[in-house]
Amino acid sequence: MENSFGRLFTITSFGESHGRCVGVIVDGCPAGLIITEEDIQREVDKRKPGVGTITTRRVEEDKVEVLSGIFNGHTTGAPICLLIWNKDVDSSEYEKIRFLPRPGHADYTAFMKHGGFNDFRGGGRFSGRITATFVMAGAIAKKLLSLINIEVLAHTIEIGGIKAKPKGFEEIRKNVWGNPVRCADLKAAEEMTRVIEKVKKEGDSIGGIIEGIALNVPVGLGEPVFDTLEGELAKALFAIPAIKGIEFGSGFSAAGKRGSENNDPFTIRNGEIVTVTNNAGGILGGISNGMPIVVRVAVKPTSSIARSQETVNMESMESSSLVVGGRHDTCIVPRAVVVVKSMMAVTLCDFAMRAGLIPEVIK
Amino acid sequence: MENSFGRLFTITSFGESHGRCVGVIVDGCPAGLIITEEDIQREVDKRKPGVGTITTRRVEEDKVEVLSGIFNGHTTGAPICLLIWNKDVDSSEYEKIRFLPRPGHADYTAFMKHGGFNDFRGGGRFSGRITATFVMAGAIAKKLLSLINIEVLAHTIEIGGIKAKPKGFEEIRKNVWGNPVRCADLKAAEEMTRVIEKVKKEGDSIGGIIEGIALNVPVGLGEPVFDTLEGELAKALFAIPAIKGIEFGSGFSAAGKRGSENNDPFTIRNGEIVTVTNNAGGILGGISNGMPIVVRVAVKPTSSIARSQETVNMESMESSSLVVGGRHDTCIVPRAVVVVKSMMAVTLCDFAMRAGLIPEVIK
Amino acid sequence: MENSFGRLFTITSFGESHGRCVGVIVDGCPAGLIITEEDIQREVDKRKPGVGTITTRRVEEDKVEVLSGIFNGHTTGAPICLLIWNKDVDSSEYEKIRFLPRPGHADYTAFMKHGGFNDFRGGGRFSGRITATFVMAGAIAKKLLSLINIEVLAHTIEIGGIKAKPKGFEEIRKNVWGNPVRCADLKAAEEMTRVIEKVKKEGDSIGGIIEGIALNVPVGLGEPVFDTLEGELAKALFAIPAIKGIEFGSGFSAAGKRGSENNDPFTIRNGEIVTVTNNAGGILGGISNGMPIVVRVAVKPTSSIARSQETVNMESMESSSLVVGGRHDTCIVPRAVVVVKSMMAVTLCDFAMRAGLIPEVIK
Amino acid sequence: MENSFGRLFTITSFGESHGRCVGVIVDGCPAGLIITEEDIQREVDKRKPGVGTITTRRVEEDKVEVLSGIFNGHTTGAPICLLIWNKDVDSSEYEKIRFLPRPGHADYTAFMKHGGFNDFRGGGRFSGRITATFVMAGAIAKKLLSLINIEVLAHTIEIGGIKAKPKGFEEIRKNVWGNPVRCADLKAAEEMTRVIEKVKKEGDSIGGIIEGIALNVPVGLGEPVFDTLEGELAKALFAIPAIKGIEFGSGFSAAGKRGSENNDPFTIRNGEIVTVTNNAGGILGGISNGMPIVVRVAVKPTSSIARSQETVNMESMESSSLVVGGRHDTCIVPRAVVVVKSMMAVTLCDFAMRAGLIPEVIK
């Protein structure tokens, strides 16, 4: 069940980049949830950075289809199969480099693990395109979480060294999907866009940092000692290609702090226990403490670059070089924002169900 | 199964800090492995920073007992139960602060999640003491991995802002367990020790960073798309209290790099495909690529400090303050080093079994 | 993951009787297995009792499509999605009886469990049609098992009180798929056919017993103490609607035997340890002992009958009666034979993989 | 996780017959359940047929100890470890027959599966003694189920061909634990006792049938399509050594019935939908329908008999014979009654938790 995630709200991803389709099964979704193909399509469209701002020309692509589990506008309690057919794509480029693993990509490990039988076209099962299946599942999770007022946000906070200024939740909600880099700080967004264009011209690529935030998470989600909120969120987020680091709350900076600085004092606000600061990122002992869940992930620079790179021929075992052709994102951070949000929603939905917060039937 | 981890090599932890014992069940261990209580004791003793250097006075504590699964010096294929009896401890201190959650600790979330029925004494199930169960399981994993030449190292690379100089594997092997801070850079180790002493005098605490390294991991461990090597290692390591961040290879620094810098070119060395650099930390597409697995975790400063802290009384719902009494580690980084190593071993052992590298019976 | 089965060779079923499709994801299949849509189609066609004997007119229906995981004629190691589109069907009959649960069917429990949101058309998720997804997965399992010489047979041994005479494996192989009731005893098969026709005329239905046999299963499959061979096979087979009993070897008759009769003495044949008799059905302590695995399942009479039956209106909570319209099998035993075979194959394949008998890559 | 069972209420069994102990971890039990060692002891004592009737001399044996998870008389939400220390036993008898597998026992399969490293003394991990761990877990499940009024009964209905007359629930409750064969029909109980004594004198053994009944199970427990109530109960019950068959409701007899006889008509009683008959054994489509769950299991005759049996020497690979020494139950059916009840309770408890009927915290 390597391709499945979640204990009670379980998603199973399938499909390849240049195969017939990419799809996902959502098993364990309560019956009675009102959901439409449009609800899911709207999330999937957010993987396309241009949409809603610069251009909408690709909206017709990646059309979501519901194959099972939704009937008369409601979920039925049966597994929900969601699918996107792949358009006919030219895979000839990949035939040429079949034995030349692209540095930074999974070509070499996939070839070795699957004995050369892997579908290598477009990265096959390891393509970023697979994250569209995460987003489809996330759209359902989002709807379920909205029933208990949990909201998940995500935004770009750094690209190519340009850091966004901290912004409030309202600005994040308002600004993120309206600019191509998914950044709430519109001024930084412009700079990031310029950096991306510059790096693109140089035939290179860049990475960045995405922050995810979950609001109104009640106290008590997460399970000691192994199914911690941090552990499951990390596992969910490392399923996104290119993510190489994750931190919660003060994260790596906590390593250099004193306990007296990093501990979040408790206080009472509006009759409820809260913490004055949120260095814990909303998680104590692996369990949500009622404060916003704050997570940041490091996205490495896109592995595909338009420059010649050193590699080897896996068949002849000789040194070689290759230039990765085709159109590639200079920076995949913007595309990954909705994916981070989706995997957070899937994880929190699973924990909410474990905690009995979402019933078997929605009425 | 919140207290279980691993698909084929499965560990189940139990016990509380001030209860009768802490223990672990290791299920799925092949039959025929030669292992003794001493093999396990040796690893457990590494959780005590003083051992082997400053003092050995606590060696008699934490004695490992084998309750099942080992017979005539070999594992039998049946579940292995390993246990450490807790010594009689004075829990009166904890009775006093039962309703006063210590900032940074899981007292508040445990109380809320378990409706106040949690064993609060000494942190109960959320105590660092629980990691002794991880180390016992790790000792078995270590033995299994040694059969296929996989070796796991871990060392402190930063404490309280003091960074260790990069050291080779040989120095790490030689130096780590001989100094109280588990650092391979002996000069830095001295500075770290001094910082810890200074902070201790101030009644405060500090955190740091631990690096884990796995050597000789064959190409192909890790499963797309959810059971990635990064994802499972992260889940395993976030089970260690106080860890708030994790990164692989170039990790967070990759966010600021160009693809042309961060991609690891392939080349051939001694007839085998290797990468020239190791920014990927030995993992591509969630699968090991044959290079050393390199992971770093951020450890927050110990939550228990000898200063007055703001908190609330969960019963009366009034503001309060507390001073955490008793003896506490100023820095838990040194203790956590063997725990990081152990959880890495457990995770890699599970993946090695999934890949069929370790047979059902060791001959 | 209620719709998933298997630890390493995992199948996830989806789809409804009158929805768009029925399908299955096979996750964990090794890469490199040569398999075609025809291999799978051939098994699926065996669910249609008429095929190969009385008529082949329905062969064009239930066409299997591969959506992912197979590339250039080989499995790739990625999840395999297999799907059958449903033909346009008239569901109006079901609209009428939406609130009138059919006795013996899951209409009532499905309605209650899913709050009336279940897709009730044609039994929805509880239809026998779902077993087509088991057969598709079984076709892949069969191919994998053939690599290690394991063969699974199934045949009807009783219908409507008519018992088949015991037949050898060769006769079972030869005769089963050539007669409409899937019985190796051709004389009994004729009688069974006559009984079915008679009962059909009476507007009633009948049940029967199917025997499954697995040959060349090596010693050692099955895991103590919960994942026993009997336990997992039972779980797999009870997923088939209408199965209400299961027994292994001498089964229920063992309850009336003496130990001296029922124990299978060990002896040596051709240098190998075997048992003289096989009352154990090839399983001792939940583990295969090298003898043929023998299992029998009781199939209840088809719940749909052409007679008026007592029921209640779930909406008005009044007594009612209903006559189930449409075309129904008088006896579903013949259709279930290939399904029993398929679920046995899936289960054994999973155990063979756990035992390391099938590698990650088929070469 | 072969030694674990249950998705949310998970039990993990460990220990061997002649090792240090047998034990179980119960993970997922809600916090706040009031439970004492006596509650658990009382169930474990029911495994000793003599207790309460003929003799109580063995009451001091098999003393249950709580090692974790219970604090101040309540469960804490942490894993509960329950353990019984083994008394010093003489294993010399087993040393002698180490290479002579006892017919009907798991000696041969255990030896082969675990490469001869298995703890063979007293059957090791395959001993009936392991079922004491199921009973300890069942005692906790029983307490949880009592909170939602679910009651589980079990009783012997056949031994050595003697069949008990059907009895009402009240008689079962009243009579079962007061007679050594655990039969509600006291007249049949006497006959069964006589048969057991007769067979014992002949140096032979006999089997029988146990019926389990669950009352007040609400509609809706059980999950389509694989985690059916029948499937999970079957898996749970096949973990009990010596069980070789299982049936629900009319079970195997349904194979010979007509649909018009076997279908249970629906009607309304006291404002609730019920079925007039209960051929379904309380389960439709794998889901409870509100009627009593009725399951019957076939127990084979005890494999250990006091007669010479044919076997082989696994070391020398020569034919041999053996007489199993020591004290053995002529019929293990009476001992197994509480085990059947316990495993049913464990399974239903898990399903009740999946259905959200038991909260995370008991108040």
C-alpha cells in the first residue's frame, strides 16, 4: 500500500505522466457530503500558476471526472474514484534519453528499483503531474474539514532568496491565488516573478519555501507516539517531489534558542486556554494545541534545467552528458502551493476522523 | 496502532515514565538472528551521556530484559518483547502541578486529549524516557542491518549555536560515544559542554542539531509515492519528543540554490554509478540512490527550565505560574543522538525487509 | 481502507453496479511481469456461466481496460488500475423499490449505514457485479503465482442438494469451465442444471458449495498468530456476497471425529515430508504444510426471487411486500467459482510476497 | 504486524508457552474506562474448565498483571500491557521430541517456517496458552462494549457428536460457566462430560462446535467490501488454534435451502425494523442488521493423544513414531468457549470504534 495514505480517510494514487490517466481513490469518506466535479476542478486548476491572472488558456486541460462514489450530488460512503485523462503527448524526447538519467530526477532510482520496466516517459510515476491526484483528494478533504470549520492555507514565503514579509491570514486568503507565484506579499511576489524570469533566461532553475497553515484545529488531533501530527504531516508532504525539508513552528531556528525564549507560555483568552506565542507551530507532544498549525517546507530547485549536465549511460555504463529538452517550470514552488494545502487537508481530515469529529454520515 | 511503526519490521512501544516499566514489542524480526541482552543494553546505555566518560555511576539503571522471542541465543520468529522496569520514583512533585501545564511540554494536550485520565507523572507517555523503547528496538534493527552491511551513524553537529566542523565517517565512529555531547569534532564538543554548563547556571536550556547518516544503503530502498524514504524517516524521527524540523541532503539550503548547483551529476566510480555530490542526501524520488543517506533534525531547547514560567490552572481556569522542579537535562541533544540512530535503523530495516534484502530466516 | 485487501499485494476495489464503472487498483505487483488485457479478460469471462458452452453472446460485454501500471507489455511496479465500464442500464425498477429493502440483500443495512445516501441502483456497491473487480485482480495474482508453480483451482461440489463425486485435479482442470455449473463431475453437473431450471420455474432460488484448491504451495505461507492462512483466506472469501460459511480440510466434520482419525500422520515421500491424509486442508498452525490447500465455502441461495416477499417501507415505516423484478440468476454458485479462485490467488500471492518468494522485479 | 489485530482497537499478542510469559498490548482503548485487574482475571479464569464447579485448585495460576496504560483505576489512553508470568515448567519432554513433529500440531510448519529456531517447548508460540492473551484483551473489549449495551455470549453446542438443545439467552447466561463443558443445556452437558471421560480412557480426543452470539449490536457495524463483519470475525476466530470451520446464521445449511426459506422477511416490531427469522445471523452485506450476530465454529479434536502416532524425524529424515506425553485436554472445546467470546468482543469493539460509537474519552 505504498500508494495509499491515511488510516480512516485513505487516498490511493495511480497513473503516470504519459500513460492514459492520473487518478485517485478516496476511501473512507463519509456519506452525505455535498460535492461536485466543479469543487474538485477548482482546486486542480490552482496547480496552474497562470490561471486567474495572466492567462486562462489552459483551463480546459486536466478535466476532473468522477468515476464512482458520488451519486445525486452526495458522496455515498463507497470509494470515490477521481480521474484526469492525459492528453496525447509526445514521448519521443524521453525515448532518446531512456538510459541517461537526468540529475536530480528519479530516473536512476526508478530504473534500478523497477529493473528498467518503469514507465520512464515524462518521469512516469515520479512526475510532478502525480500531485494532481493529491489535489483531487484534497478537494474532498477540504469540504469535510469545512464542516468543522478547519481551514487550510498555503502560500509561498521564499523564492530564489526573495523572502515575503509576514502577512495576516486575511491577506493570505485574498492574495495568494491572484498572483502567479502564490505569494501573499504582493511586492515580494513581483520580485519573485522577476527572479524566475531572470533564472529562466540563464537556463537554470530555483527553489523556495512554502508555508502551510491550518486554522481552527481543535485541541487533541494527533496520536502519540508514532502517529504524531508532525510525523504524519511530514510523511504526507514528503510525497510531493522536490520537497527536502520540513519544520514546524520555530523549527530549525529553535535549535539556537533558549528554552525561556522558545517555550510558549499559556494564558487564558476569551475563556479558553491559548499560548501567548506559537513557537510550537500548534503542536505539543505530537498533538494539536488549538493554536494555528504552522509548517514550512523547503522546495529544491527544479531538476530539469536547460543546460548540459553530466550523467552516465546506464546501458553502456559510460559517462555522458544531456540537455533536458521540452518545456519545464523554472520554479515549481508556485505549482506546489495548492499541493501542500491539499496534503495538509488530507492529513488533518484523517486525524479529525480518528478523533470522531466527522461522523459516518453527514446530515 | 498509533503506538506501532513499520510495515514488516514493526515496533510497538508501551509504558510510562513513572509507571511500572517501559517496553517494546518487535514483530516481524526474522528467525535465527544471534542477539543477546548485552547487545541491546549497550545501545540503551548510550542514552546516558555520562557513560564512558565523566561517570558510569548510572550504568546499573535501565536494565534491559528480554521477555519473549529470543530462545537459545537466537530470535525465534515470534514477537520480541523487551522491557525496562522503572525504579521507584518520587512522583509527588507532579501531583502538585497536575493542573498546571508546563510550557513546551505535552501536559496540556495530553490532558485535553485524554480527558484528564492521562498518567501525568513525569510526563507519562510523553516523557523522553519512552525513547528508551526506540533504542531497544533499534538495537535489533542494527544487528539485522549489519548482515547486509548497512551502518547507521549519528552525531551532534550543533548545540546552542556552536557548530561542529564537518568530520569524516571514521572520526564520527571513533569520537561520538566518547564525549558527553556526542560530537565528532572534539574541539566543538568542549565548547558545547561549556555552553551547556553556562546555560544551566542561568536556569535555562538550549537545543541543537543532530545529523544521521546511513552508509552502504543499496539503491532501491523506499517506495513511491507515499512510503518514501524521506517520509518514513521523518515520521520515525518526529516520534522523538523535541524534534521540530528535519531535512535531507542540502535541505532548507536548497531553497536558495540554483538547479545547476543543487543537482548531483552522475558519474562512474569503480564500475558503479554514483553522484559526484550528495545534495540529495542519498534519496531521489523517495528512493535510496546508493549514496550515504544524510538527514538532520532540529532539537528544540529542553522545555523544563529552572525559571518561573507563565501558565494557567486547567481546573480553576486562572492564570498561574510555575517553576519546574527536579533534575532536568539542560540540553537533551546528547541523549537524543542514539535515539536518532535507532529510529533510522528501524526505518531502514523495515525498508530492507520490504525490498526482500533480509530473508525470513537468518542462517 | 475497507475497500483494500492484502498487505504487500494490495487490491483496492471501487465502482457500483449501475454507476459508470467497476474497477480495481493492484498495488505492490512486482515490475517485469508479462501480462496482457487478454489474460485478464479471459478470467473475467469465466464469471459468465454460459461462455464456452451454451452461448458466447455476452462475450463482448465486460471489457477489461488497463488504465495504468502496465507499459510495453510488462508491469512497471506502479499501481495497476483495471476497469470495466458499465453499459447503460435501466435503473427505473430500483427507483420504485428504493425504500423497500429486498429480504436477504444489503439494501436495509446499506441504507442505514450510509444514511440513505448509498447508490441503491442494482445493489450499488453491494452487487455481485463488484466481484468482477476481484477477478481482474485475481488474474494478475494467478500470473505471479504461476512463476512459483502455485496453481489455484475451484469447482462447484454441491448445488441444491446435488453433491458432486470427488474428482482428481486433472478432471477439475479439464471439466470445470466447460459446463455451465462449473462442476468437475459432469453427471452431477447435468443434475444440477436440471435442478436450477426446476427451481427457476418455481420462481425460487438455490445455493450450493464451492471448493477451492491450491496446489504446490510451499511449506511456510501464513503468519502466526492473527494473519493465519485460514484467517486471511476467510476474510478474502467472505468479501464475496452470499458466502455464509467456510471450512478447511475436514472442517465441520472434524467436530465429530476423534483425534486418532483426524490427525494427519507424517511420512516421507520422494525425500520430502508429507502427510498421509489431508484433514488439515494443507494448513497447520495457520501455516501451509506443503499439502494441497483445501477450502469449501457455503453459498446461500440467491436473495432475489420472483415471488412476493414481506418487507417494510423504510420511509413510511409500514409493512409492505415486494416482488423483485428483472432478470436474476436462480443460483449464483456457478458465477462465484472463478471469484473464489481469484480471491484465493490474491491471498496466496500476498503471502508468497511476504515470504519473499516473489521478487520486486521479475526477470 | 502478524501478531496484531484490529484497526482502531488493536491488540498485539506476544509470549510463548514455556517462555517467561504470555502477554498482550491493547492499543487504542479510550481513556477513562474503569477497569481492574480483577475484571481481567475473571475472564482469564474462565479458560479453566474446572473453576467454579469441580475444583478451584488452579485459581492461583495465570495471574494477570497490568504493566501499563491503567492509572488510578482508569485507562489512560496509552497502550495497555497485560501479562501473565509462566510458572517454571519442565520442558525436558519437548527436548526429546524436538525433531519429531506431532501430527495435527504446528511443530512441522513452525520448524520449517522459522528454520528450526522456533521455541518448540510446549508448542511455543503455537500453544493454546497464547489464547490467554486474547482473553485478557477481550476483557477490556467486553467492558467497552457494555457501555453501549452490546453483550457477547458463547457456549458449547456440540461435543463428540452430542448436540445441545437450543436454549434462550437467559439460560446461556445462567448455565454456561457453571458446568465444565460450558454448555447451556445441562442434560447435554452431562452427556458431553461422560463422552469426554470415555474418550480420555481410550487415549483419544474429540472436537466439537461452539456458538457465539452478540446481542444489541446496532445496525451498521461492518465495512464493505473487504472489512466485512463476517470476514473480520472469521479472521479473529481462526487465530484460535484448532478452529477449522466457521459459519454465520444458517451457514452451511443455507447451501441446501431455497431462497424463499432462507431470506429473512422484514417486519416492524416496537417501531423498529427487524427480520422475522435470522438466517442471516445478524449480518447482511457484511454489515450488522440489528438482529443477534450468530456464529458457529468447528473445533477439531485435540491433536495431542495418548496413542502412538506415525511421524518422521525432521533431522534424520526417517520414519518414526511418537507418543505425546504429559497432561493434555481430551477436548479443548470447553477452554475455547471464553476465547471465542473474547475474540468476538475484540472484533466488535473495533467495529464500534470505527463507527464512532465509542468516544476517545469515557466520561
